[in-house]
Amino acid sequence: MTVEVDVRTFPLFINGTWEPASNGETFDVFNPATGELVARVAKGTEEDVNKAVEAARNAFDSTDWKNMKPKDRSKVLYAISYQIAAHAEELAYLEAISSGGTVRRLGGNDILQMVDLFQTLAKFVEEYPFSETLPSPPFPGPAHNFIWREPIGVCAAITPWNLPMVIATWKIAPALAMGNTVVVKPASYTPLSTLKLAEIISQVVPPGVINVVTGPGAEVGETLVKHPKVDKVAFTGSTDVGRRVMKLAAETIKNTTLELGGKSPNIILEDADLSLAIPGSLFGVFLHSGQLCESGTRLFVPDHLHDAVVEQLVKLAGKIKLGNPLDPATDVGPVISKKQKETILSYIEAGKAEGATLVCGGKEAVVAGCENGQFVEPTIFINVTNDMKIAREEIFGPVLSVIRYKDVDEAIRLANDTIYGLAAGVWTRDVNKAYDVSRKLQAGVVWINDWHMLRNDAPFGGYKQSGIGREMGKHSLDAYTQVKHVHTSMVPEIHKRNWYGLLFSNTNE
Ligand code: NAP
């Protein structure tokens, strides 16, 4: 049962119903573009986490949800996709007013991507090898053998604030597709769209299959990760918190996937078509004000193209229009918070102090009509070396570091000289060079003459400290299943079971 919700007050979503936090407390959610209070959200407690996990556990253990036939499950996934499309406007609005994502991006990409994800997995589920029969080999002897793929159980999904809805669906969609149940813990800056999403999904799944507990990561998140009745943790966020999640999950040996930070290298080769590479590189770093984990934040440019490339980058970056995310004319909205803005500005100061040269932006921006918002100008540094702080650490803001190189081997070596390995890119007209460089780049996705092109039928995830496991594509279905081998002997007579002789010297008696 669901109840009407005051738009400014969002309770927890547990077992198909809205509930206040057990102690009645709430926290405030602000619009980063205007500074306005947009919602009060239930501040979940350990008791609330226990309740949500119990609901998810019960839905998994005591209902037919996990045994649904693939064809029927596929229909559920299609039904969810139609629900998302039907509520597109409200979802996009809730996300824009809390995350600062532009309605242009949310409507033109995120909602479509979510609808397509559920539909893509709906197709995959129908073909998924839930049960495979193995051939009967001579060793160890005649037998009938299956491999069954089964759901894992209760999955905890912990999500960040940059793409709250999209990243929640990267976890919810494959979890439901495989028959699991879910408890989501969204980021405290941006819980609104995830709560709405859960309500929408609950229209087509049994109570307890999807639950959302909002509240601080260190309490709600950690309680979930440690909970003995949670079987899997899927976390997206910073590498530091990911490390903590991995340690906590280890206590109960939980199946864990981690999607973490990045410092993605973007290489312009000498023969690149600059009419593509220049706007493409800016698109790669400044979309959503640089708050995308796979942003191309380190741009490698050959020595002799450097000045021409920089001139064009600066000229085009100057045309990016900052504004209210609700205005369709806005190119880039605010950063998520005052704290994040200050972090970004402190990285800009560090860049200057280490000897990098600022050629574009570099300051807080004041946007007419959004004077209380948190905006940072699209910023470009040149004379950056790969050992500087701005080239090594994830800034998660609109800051591009341009790094010169002499030859391709040097560019690849510098590109890979990072603890991260989420994404990488190369701009060239030569397909052989493109594949050669792509092979050598250590990253979970490589874009050739493009950026940000994630597909719902392709895996996404990190090399090195950018994470463990993959989301989207068929790989994500594997990540929400466990594999069981079932053996039936086809040898009824004990004396013909030669292998029993390993223990019994005479099986004829
Ligand atoms: P974050 O600080 O690591 O938080 C991520 C989530 O974890 C939030 O829901 C947070 O809750 C929760 N959390 C915090 N401390 C926790 C703890 N001790 N135990 C369990 N959960 C805890 O990251 P963020 O600032 O929201 O997001 C930005 C980061 O996410 C960047 O590093 C970015 O690269 C990364 N990211 C990666 C991907 C990818 O696919 N690889 C995609 C997007 C973003 P609270 O909000 O309540 O603190």
C-alpha cells in the first residue's frame, strides 16, 4: 500500500509503504542552483535498516518472486520501463532540483537510458542461461550435470549524488532481472528521485522487493554493508569510501561490486580531426560540471599541436552557458554543494601553486537568478605535468589539465600512470593506431573519437582502483547471480562406481 506524500517530506520506502524514520528525524535537501530548501527526508536509523533488510529478506525467502519464469520477469522489467517513461517529468524534476543536473540532460539522456536499460535487460533475461546441461564426459563417469544460475538474495545498493537515478538503476535493474530483492541507500544530497523510482517500481513488484533507506552513509550505509542478512553489496562512490565498504563487507564475505573514482586520460593524436577532438574533449570533461566519474580530466596533446589546440579549447569553453538546471537553455548547472565548490577551488589553487598556468575560468561563477547557487567556471590549466596534484587526484569538478607529450609511447605511459582505470579516449583518423592505443590503455572503457558513450548492452566498470566488477550489459546479470553445479550419477550399481574404490577397497561385498 502506498500513501500520498507531501512533496516536501519524503519518508523511507519499506515493504511497499512510506514510513517515517523510527526516531522521527529528518534531514534537509537543498537545491544547489538556488540554495533553496526543497525537501525534508527521513533520517534512517539502524532500526530502519533492519526493518528494510527484513522486508527484503522475507520477499526473497518467502514469496515466489525469485522463482518467476524468465518470460514473466521480462514482462515485469518492461512494465517498469513504461512506468519510468510515464513519470519522466517528475523524476527529471526531482533530480534537477537536488543534483543540479540539467533538465536538458535528464530528459535527453538519463530517462531514456533508464527506460532502455530495463528493456535491454528484459530481452537479455529471456535468453539468459539460467540452466545449462553439461555433456557427459568419460571422466569422472556417466552422470547428468547441470549448471544453474540463481539469484544471490538481498542486495544493498549504495549510490552517489552525481547521477542518482541512473546509477540506482544500474543496480536495481540487474538485481530484479535475476530475482533478487534490494535495499537502496541513496546519497544524502540527492535521495528524492530514487525514492520516487522505488515507488514507481513497487507498482509492479511485490512488497519488500524494493526498499529505500535514506540517511547518513556512515550509519545507514555501514549498517547495510555489515548486515548479516544482506548477501551482496553494490557500491558506487569515491575510492576511499569504496575501500571502507570492501573492508566491512569482508567481515561477512559478501559478494561485492565497486564502481569508484577516475582520472581518465584523453589522448589527441597528431592526425586527429580537431573539429571533433576539441568539442569532444570539452564534452568529455565539462558535462555535468565535471561531476562524472569517467570525465576525461587529463588531456594529452602532442607538442606541436599544443598551442592551436589550447586556443580552440579556450574559445569554445568560453561559450558554455552556466545557469539554472531547470532552464532548457542551460548547458551546465551548479556543483553539488558549497563544500564541493570549495574543494574544487582549493584544487585550482593547488594547480597554480604547483606551477600550472590557468588559461580559462578558475573562479567561482555568479549566475544571474541563481545568486545563492554553487557554480564554478569551466577551468583549463596548461603546463600541467602528470605528477601534479591536479593531474593525480580526482577533483570531481570542471577542471581540465592539458599535458604535452613528445610521442605516442610517452602519451600512453603518462595516461596509464595513475591509480585509476575507469575510462580513456583517443582521437585519430587512423583506425589501426586507434586500436593499438586502445589495447595499451588500462581502462574499463576506451572511446575512439567520442566520450561518455555508455551502452546498456555493454559492460561498464574500472581497472585498478576504479573498481571491481561490471555494471550494465550481460555482465551485470552475472554479477547478481550465483552459480550452482548439480550432479546426478547415472551409475546405479555400486560396484561399477570405480571412484568409490578410493575409499572402499572392495565394493562387491
Ligand atoms: P561517496 O562520498 O563515496 O558516497 C557514495 C555513497 O556512499 C553515498 O550514498 C554515501 O552516503 C555513502 N557512504 C558514505 N560513507 C559511507 C560509509 N562509511 N559506508 C557506506 N556508505 C557510505 O561518493 P560521492 O561523493 O557521493 O560521489 C562521488 C564519487 O563517486 C566520485 O569519486 C566518483 O568518481 C564516484 N562515482 C563513480 C562512478 C562509477 O561508476 N565508477 C559513478 C559515479 C560516481 P552519504 O551521501 O550519506 O554520505
